[in-house]
Amino acid sequence: MNRISLEFLTRSGCHLCDDAAPAVRRAARALGGAVEVVDIEGDDAFTRDYGLRIPVVRLDGVIIAEGSFSAFQLWWRIVRRRRRR
């Protein structure tokens, strides 16, 4: 399995994002991957597309989780997506 890189779409002051951040880091670490934190406020298109959906986690540009999720749920979605390749 290739090294994974997750995009974690968030914004300052988002309590759901603060709650999700540890789960995103744990899932990436468990699979030997990295997390790129993207503040949607820095991009008008991201703000328009994801403003009400954050936190959002993307893998290879595809949304694999949004809202509330556990590290295990995220890990499982990553594994399933990578197996489909």
C-alpha cells in the first residue's frame, strides 16, 4: 500500500473540526500517512463548496468522511478505498 496523504478541510473556530482532528491524525499515523490541514477560509471555492460540511477528509481528492466520525471509521474508509485501486 502506498503512503497515504489525507486532506483535512477545516476552519478556525470550528468545534467539530477540533473534535475530529485527533481522529484524523490517529488514522493517518496508523497507516503510515500524513495529514495536510487545509483552512477553507483561504479559498473562496473551498468556502463555497465545504462551508457547511466541515470537517471534511479527502483522500486522492475524494471525500471519505465529513461531520462526526471516529478514527476507526476513518481508518476503515481509507483501507476500503485503497483496496479498490
